[in-house]
Amino acid sequence: MDGADAGLRRTWRPAWPCPVALNLRILKRGGGDVTYRQDPDGTVWRGIRTPAGPATLVVRSRSGLGEVHAAAWGPGGEWVLEQLPAMCGAEDDPSGFAPQHPVLVEAQRRHEHWRLTRTGLVFEALLPAIIEQKVTGKQAFAAQRLLARRYGEPAPGPGAARDLWVPPTPEVVAGIPSWEWLRMGVDPARSKAAVRAARVAPSLERLVGLPLAEADRRLRTLPGVGVWTSAEVRFRALGDADALSVGDYHIAKNVTWALTGTVGDDDDMVALLEPYRPHRHRVQRLVELAHLSRPRRGPRLTLPTHLPR
């Protein structure tokens, strides 16, 4: 975090050994995410669109000191440093989560300091979730990279030198024409949902602080936003430990296989995780962190294109 422009700085002493890179990893959208970088020493760089404007955030754990060190640049710098503890998991409360299943006991033991992030940024979480609907991760992540580079902006301060980008504003997203979405590989159903969400982005940010059930209900009143998309937003932006990703192509299969040895569907997963309320997302994420996935068989999916012939 050295440089001629030191930016704003904050040193935070969390109440537990906070694994910054582990906790923030869920915000990374694929290996080529241009809004997220991680250095070999675990330092995380994020390009963030805040209510106060764009910001570059650089944050790392100093475990030997029991501290988290952060620096920020840009008009949104003060905002992201204020949100730093919540973003790193300080508002997550795992008390009451006492799994008995050996798989979960071991996963929790290995990741005992992991906590859910709470970014407080609803549109930031919603736009990628919409783009990820019903397509492969490879397709979605490619579209998100193009969106950031074509319609976002270089991150402030030293972020630009790291090829770090800030996502576009809702106003810019709302104005992207349909053919440009197609050129990025986003079909009309998803692009229309993204544009509609962008048009009501200010009201979406008011979901922060509402009861989680009410935030879920309001999110799902948006056309194109269903159970899966709402959950993907809530566990990132609102820190919802019960936000279960029902409707995902892989998650139900992996969770049921990890806990029963048999591959099941969404209904099986929902029934299986009912005793874990209000920590069902915590179970989902521990299975992911433990890299537990059912055996794969058969050829890979052929990636479709949404470009006109």
C-alpha cells in the first residue's frame, strides 16, 4: 500500500482473527474479475461504486498484530473505510450455529474465522447476479469484464495502474442499448432485467437496514428477480446468513451429495437444510469453502451465443 499518494488510511482491530481475503472472496466474480485483485500476500484490491462515488479499496490482514490495514482513494474513499468492518464480516453472528454433521463440523473447524461479508451495496450485488442467471460462469464472467471495461471507469489512485476498474453507474447501465448487451453476450431477458434494476437503483439501496424477509420480498417484486437472484444479493450486500441459493445449477447437487452421499435437487436441499435455519447460507458456503462437489460425469456444456446469426 505504498505510493506517492497515500490516500485515506484506517487500521481496524477486529474482535477475532479476521481472514480478510477469505471473507472477501465471495465478492470476486471469476478469475478475470477486473474490479477485484488479490496479491500473493493476501492483500485485496477492490474497485467499488459507492453512494459517494468511485473508490479504490486496498485491505489486508496483519494477523501478527491483530489488525486489518486499509487504504482508500477516490470520492468514495471515506465511505468504504467506514464500511470496512461490516465488509470484512464484523456484523456476522455465527452464534447458534452448531452443526453435528461430521462434514460441516470439519469444514467449520478448518474455517472457524470465516464470516459473511456485508457490503451495504445492493445494486453492486444485483447487476452481476442478473448477468449470471441461467448461463455458465464462463459466459457471465466474460460479460461482466466487458461491461466494466466498456462502461465503467479506471479505479482511482493506484488502482488504475493495477488495471482495476469500477463498475458503471446505474444511470449508464440504464442507457446501454439492447444490441450492445448482445455484443457482450447478454440475452434480452437478462439485459431488460438489468436495465429495469438500474432505473430503480436508489430505491434498491434503501433495502439496507430493512428486515431481511422484507428485503427479500421487495427484491422479488422486480421483474426478472427470483429466489436465486435475491439470495445472491442478500448474502453479499446484506449479510443474510439464511439466504439459500435455490435454483442454482450446482449448489443443490453439491450440498445434498456432501451431506448425504446422494445427489439431490432443490427440494431435497431445502428439506435437508430446514433444521439449520437461520444459517442455511452458512451451510452452503462451508460446503463451497471445503471444495465439496459431487462427481462430474459427461461432456461439458456447449456454450451458446446470444448474438444474432
